[in-house]
Amino acid sequence: MDMPTIKIGKKHIKAPRPTMKDWREIVAYDKEERENADTMHFLDIMDARIEIIQKFYHLSDEQVNQLDPADIYPAYVKLAKAVIGIVTEKVEQIPNAETGED
């Protein structure tokens, strides 16, 4: 699976392939957000997404401050889909076992 890029100014930065620790972190946050979206404050959601984006793309605080706020949601969604999708990428490569006839 190709990892997404994020644009900061004129520079495009590609997220590296995540480790298992990274995968667990984004899956846990994604689950928490889906389960608690009605009670989570919008700023808390944005801060968590920014923190994840910063970690995965290895961005400095200065680079984070240069991000367009409108790009946070789409950048997070692309990143989360790519990271979560890594697991299904390998599963899809496993051949189905042949079934016996009844």
C-alpha cells in the first residue's frame, strides 16, 4: 500500500510505513473517536489528529504550524485509511483454501 503525502508550503512529505506500535495507536484512536464522537469536543478531536499527523510524518512544531487547518481532516483520513489498510493488504494476498465437496 502506498503511504500518503502531506503538503507543507511547496514541500510534499510522504508518511513512512508504520510500525505495529504506530498501527495500534491509530486504530485505538480511530475506535475511540467513532465511539465517543458525540461527547468529544471539536478542538480535542483536531488536537489528537494533529498529534497523529505530526508523529507519523515526523513533522516539527514549526511545520505543524504551517499546515492549512482545512487540510487536517483529509490528511488524517488518508493516513488512517492507509495505516489501517496495511493489514488487509496482506490478508488479501493469502489464497483461499480449497473446499471439499459434500
